[in-house]
Amino acid sequence: MLTAGGASFAVLVLLVWWATRTEFGVLYAGMEPADAGVVIEQLKEENIPYKLENGGTTILVPRDKVYDLRLRLASQGLPQSGLVGYEIFDRNNIGTTDFIQKINYRRALEGELARTISTMKEIKAARVHLVIPEPRLFEEQQKEATASVTVKLGTGHTLSRKQTLAIANLVAASVEGLRPENVTIVDTDGNILNQPRESETFLSMTADQIELKRKVEEYYNQKLTRLLENVVGKGKVAVQVTADLNFDRVERTIEKYDPDNLVVISQERSVEEGTGESGGTSQKVEHTITNYEVNKTIERIVQDVGNIKRITVAVMVDGKYQLPPNAGKDATPTYVPRSEEELQNLREAVKTAIGYDEKRGDQIQVVNMPFDRTHLIAEEKAMRRMERQMFWQQMLKRFFLLLLVLGIGYGLWKIIGSFKTYFVPHTAPVLALETGEEGPMNLELPPEIKNNVRLQQTIATLTREKPDDAAKLLKAWLIEDEHERV
């Protein structure tokens, strides 16, 4: 009873605590210390409870107030993230010089660009620095605008070449006279993330070519592996593809002339008057000049970069393994090589899969050799050992669970028995002794108790069998008792 009462009280306390506790949600995460301090001061002024985590960079507030606080703090320009945008011009300062106005404009432009760049999911924070030279009278003296961008990347994130190019173009399009090649992007570890277009070296171009070559080879490797594993089995084939790509950009212009098909482009006719040899008679002579142009066809052919020049494929295929007749469980399978017909079928399948072209110089080699299965056997034994361990662990868990259920059942049975002992009345000895003369009467009881029990049994028997005699006996006892009292 005490255990049940204590458990009920503990459950009640937990329910009350759970119902009345305050759930906290993230208001801001990854904040700078300066911004976090300003936000906390604002929360203290409004008497709003808060918690700090991750070294003070994450602020937690009651969950039901998260969105309301974000809106209110945003209306006050918090958090500022240490950056000043175009809101710097919201305050009108009388007497500001032209130099200060230029500085403020550049600060606002840098802050707005940094905020825009920080919206990328891979970037946690960004800073932008602009160098905008003063205009010069002569063009040869005019210097170009430059910019540098520093980004703080999130854990496990990197920027691709496409993203760095996008950042450079974003900054260049936002600043007058700034070209993308004059934008330098670095991370907080000091790595240059972009290379200006004009300074691209042969090494950077080769890196792109190697990446394209790797992707082509990986594509064919996966394609052939999936194809062959469906035939020979998983883990019984090894494929290596080498692709030679053509990175030469070729442009050809072809002009074809057809002299048999002449085209008239113009005709000129002229009439001349003259006298004949006999004299006196004038004659008109008509001259026609026809200009022809030969039929010409011009073809301009541009060959794409990265097309396949040649493919070389090497395929290693494992053989078959068969158990000897009447072999036991621990017998080692015997290696059986594949037939030449099977290897030839595999070669034809590989040729079809890669688009084999003999003119291109493609080569395919399919070799049947036994694979080293030592590590596979060791892994298989380890898996079996692990399965046995997991089986016995499950059995032990079930055994202890059964013991727990039996223990709880036994405890409940004892509790119910104790309730019967305290609250169920005891059965009269008469009823217990009526079951037979050889039973409870054999117990060692005092003589007076035995006599009373026998008397009770006699009266019960007499009442059941001879009720009239029992009534006479009861009347006689009453009269005798009344005389004794008198």
C-alpha cells in the first residue's frame, strides 16, 4: 500500500510539473556576441525569461513567444549582425560633409551586400569591402574598382565554383564600374574560393577536365557493374573504365561550289544604231549581258568540347564455387572457372553497353580469375558470431522480462492475499469440521474446545435430521437457564 501510494504521488508530481513547465524555443542561433548582448538587454527590459546555449550564441525564449519576439525585435532593427545597411540614411544629420556622405554610402552598400550573401544556406556570415576610386580626368589614369568578400561557411559546407561565380557577379552588378574578375572571395581559413577569369591558369582548366573525365568513367563503371552483377552475382565482378576525352574546340567552315547550277543574278540590255555597208539604211543592234553566280553552300561546324575519343574497359570476373559430393557443413567450395562461351557473351554485353566503336580504337578485355575471398569468409564468420550474440541477447532480455512479469504477478497475488486476510471474516470451526471426521478434528486442540465443537456438530445434525427433538431440547435448555437465574 505504501509503494502504491508513493508511486501515485510521484506520478501526480510529474504530471503537475509537465503541465506547468515552460517550453523554450530557439529565438536566434549563431549570433555574434555583440548582437546577443543587445538582444538580451531588450529581453531583460521586457522581463522575458531566456536561456543561453552554445557558448552564448543561441538564445532560447518561451516557445509561445518566439515569433512575436522576432517580429518586435526586427521592427527595432535587431539583430544588427554588426552590419549597417541603408538604414544609416534614416537619421538626418545636418551639416554632413560630402566626404562623410560618400563614406556612409559605401558602408551601406557593403552592409546590404553582406546581408544578401549571408542568405545563402552554406554561409553563416559575410563581410564585403569595396574600393571605389575617385574619378580621374584622363582615362588612362582612372583605376578600376575592386572588391573583396570574406565568408564564414557552416560546418561541413563548401561553395561550388558556380556559387562563387554567382557571388562575384552579384557584387559586380551592384557596384558601378566593378567587373566580376576584380572580385576576390576568401573564407575565414584564408582559402581563395574563386580565380579571376583573366588569370585562369592551365592547372585550373585541367582540374575541370579531370573532373569531367572522372564523372564519365564513374558513369560507365556503375553501368557495367550493375549489368554484370545481375549475371555473375554481387561482389563477383570488378570493372575499370578509362575514357579519353577530346577537349579541343574545333570550328570548321566549309564552302561548296556547284558549277552545274548557275544562278542568274542580273541582265543588262543595250541597243545600238548604225548604217549598213550599202549606205543609207540604219540598223538597230541589241546587246544582252547576263551575269551568273555559281551556286555556293557554306557550312559552319562547331565540335563540342569533352566528347569521347576512346574507351578502354577491363573486366575481372570471378568463377563459380561448388561443394564436392557428400561434403559436410565445414567443407570448402571448389573453384570452377567459367567457360569461354560465357566470357564471350559477357564481352558482347559490355560492347553493347558502352557503344563499342572499332574505328574509335575502343578496347575491351574480360578476364576470368578467382577472387580473394579471405576477407569475405572472415566477414561471414563475424556476421554469424554477431547473429548468435544478438540471438542470446534477445533471449536474455525475454527471460528477464518474464522474470519481471512473474515477480510483479507474485507481488500482486501476495497483496491480494493480504487484503483477504485483513478484510474477509474467518470461517466458523463448525463449517470447517463438517467436511469429515478424519480431517481437522485430528488437530491437537484443548479438550474443552473439542467438546464444544462436538456439541455444535451434534446440534447441527439434530436440527437437520430431527427438528422437533431439537426444538424440545432448546426449550429444555431455556427453562433450565431460567431456573438457574432465579
